[in-house]
Amino acid sequence: MAKLTRRSFLTTGLAATATGAIASEARAEAPAGEPAPSDPLSVQAEVDGESLTFLVGPDTTALHALRAAGRTGVKEGCGHGACGACTIVRDARTTCACLLPATALQGAKVTTVHGLGAKGLHPVQRAFMAEDALQCGFCTPGFVVEAADWVDRWRAEHGDVEPTRDRVAAALAGHLCRCGAYVAIYRAVQGAAAGRYDAGDDVGPRKDGHAKVTGEARYTVDVQLPGMLHGAILRAPFARGRLQRLDLAAARSVPGVHGVIRLLEDGASIRYFGQEIAAVAADDEASAQAGLKALAPELESERPILGFEDAMAEGAPTIFPKRAHKQAPSAAEGFLPPAPWDESNVRGPFRSDWFSGHRKASDILDEASLTVEERYETQIQAHCTLEPHATVAQVHESGQIEVWASTQAVVQLVHDIAERFDVHERDIVVHADYVGGGFGAKAGITIDAVVAIELAYETGRPVRVVLS
Ligand code: FES
Ligand code: FES
């Protein structure tokens, strides 16, 4: 991967700034990160009591149309109907905005979390704050919209009778809270349905509770900067092989594309499905996807190594040759705790200094009065946050790098960026106002940050990269 420094930015990046600015004036105004309508259709809807007109394409979702219209409290978690973070009310029915074509908003009356609290908080919003029914808050707008609709209907039918916990759980079954705030969520909804939160100003223990229950909390995926571009990554379509050749020129000439960077050199190994090969920055998602398509890398696939047995078999190809061990990123490919790594694919055993000092596992076993030998296996477990990994990066003319990141470790990220891009730490600013979950997986510089910053250098414009 080409390593950009402050010096190379000052000699090449500022030229890109000038051309980027000229190009942007001549372009359509679809907000960065949202699909651009290739054949715009005009859709009119009443959203939160306001009459709005959307220009959308046939593939634009209601989620993207609403977010582009500033309703960023409508969250995109899974993007395919599994998490409920994007819930809205459309014509008196709750629905997932990510599964709804934007054209289905035509003539509709829509309520988002922003409309819910417009004339004073709904009892459900008060209850969520008072009962502390949230943590990161990324799932909260979806829960609140669904629960408010359900509570209103429940009370119309039953009065202030408290529903059972199971009843509430069934009503909210389409929603996931990765932080696991379910106990308090159900308690809050039961309380709201029983009329205990019709009034009052108990804001609960969380300073940011109000911002989260009203959808006003701005996460990294919600950041919009003037002139911001959408970054997208080309990934390996198979688990093992080689990048033979990649020509960036065709992608650079795609309309709407402002920058293309290579993330793998010609001849480099591909070690896993989805490995990053190159990235583009474009006006919108559609242009970015067209840019990725134009890249057309020449790839050579090889037999993948699947599972322990395959990896440890006699003569198994080595995924990481010894000299490349240090380049293995700790996320996914490497092993964070100290562990030896020989010439084969076997890494470890993990030296568990944290738990047992410097003693070897074999010594401990020798002293044991009873040993049980068994083999246990499990699938790979991956952290999953409702807010995806996301970074918005801007490189200022002064050379300062400004980053909005979904990160748990602001100071560490500053340090990592300084090292990776050869910039002094005082010239780096990292914002992380709200983080939609991390669980230990957002603790250092990840590929979204690297790509966003490199594309920002390349284009001279702010770039947002959101992993799916
Ligand atoms: Fe729509 Fe998850 S259900 S974003
Ligand atoms: Fe529910 Fe974080 S509070 S996902």
C-alpha cells in the first residue's frame, strides 16, 4: 500500500483539491454516502408534519432518502431488515425503512424519531431516559419509534393496564440491541404503557439520554461535511490467490469518481475472502460502485486453505511467510496477545502472561492431579456493533488531519494515525462524539480509517468510509 506522508500531500494533494472543487460545481447534488438517483423520480411525502419532496432513483431506499433529507435519527444498522434500527411509521404502520423503496413514500404520512419528540417527548422517550433503557443509543431511535406506536395502540385498547414483560418482548421482537439493554427497555415500555411516564422530567442517569431518544445524537455515520465524498472498497472475491495486475486509470475516468487508491501491490498475495485491493472516492455510492467495477483487477485464484486440518497438513501452502509476520494486522489475521509464529501456518501457543505469569501450560499440566483431554472447536466469533465501523476524514491545507471516527480509543487512534501517515500528533484531531457500540473491536486504526484518510489525501476533499 502506498504510504502517504504530509510532504507528498502538500505536493500532490493540493493540486487535487483545486481540480476536485471545479468538478464538484458541475455535479449533481446527491449527498455523499447516499445512492444517487440515476433517473430521478419525484416523490412527495409528509414527514414529521413537514411536506418534503425527494428526488430518488428506482433503487433508492426510504432509509437513504430520509437520511439524505436530514432524518439521520433513522439509523442504518444491518441494512437488510434484521435489526430494526431504521424503523419508521408509514401510514400508521411501523416498517423497516431499509426494505422500503423510496418510491413507496409517495403520498405517505411518515413519522420518524425526530417527529416523535417534536411536540414534547412521548411517554416512551421519557421512560427510556428515566429507566436508562439504552447504552450506545444506536438502536434506540428504532426501539422508541416501534414502542411508541405499540404503546399508543395498547393504551387505546386496554387503558393504563401494564402489559406483561413477555407481551412487550413480543412486540419488540424485530429489534436488536447489541449492548443488551433489553431488561431496562422492556421495563421502560411497560411503565410507559401503564401511564407512569405521561409527565415528569426524570432524565435518568445519562447526560446524553435526551439526544439519543430524540435521534439528535450524531454518530460518525451521520457526519456530513461540505464537499464530502463517498469511499468504497474493492475486495477480493475469493479466499486465496494473487493480484496479478491492477490498472487504476479506467476507474479514474468514471464520471463522479474523484480519487482512486491501491491497497495491494501487483503480485501481492490474497489471503482471505474480502481482502482489500483498492478504493475509490466518488460523489455518491452509485458512482463509487461504477468506479469499483471499472477497476477490473487481474486476479489468480488458488485453492483456499479451509480449517485447522487443512492449514496444518503436510505441505500446506504458507499464508503468511515468516518475513511478512510483522505486517499481519492484529484484527482478524493476527493474534493480539504475544504468540510465536513459525514458518508454518501455526501460531502459538498463546503465552498467557495475563493469567498465569510466565509458566508454561505443559508445566501446569505436569503438576495437575487430574487432567481431562478433549478437543473443543467453535466457529469464528466476530464482534458486531449496530453502528458499523466508519470514518470521515479531512486533510486540511495546513496538513492537519481531522477525523470523525466510530472508535473506543481516541488517543490511541491519534497515535496510530501519526505513525501510519508520518504526521505529528499535534496535527491530528479525532472526534468521537457518539459511538454506536465497539465491544473492543474499535480500539485502533482500522481499514475504514486508513482508506478514508488516504482518499482524503488523494482528493483533497473530506471522505466518508462506512463498512457494511
Ligand atoms: Fe433496517 Fe437493520 S432493519 S437497518
Ligand atoms: Fe442498543 Fe447500543 S444501546 S445497540
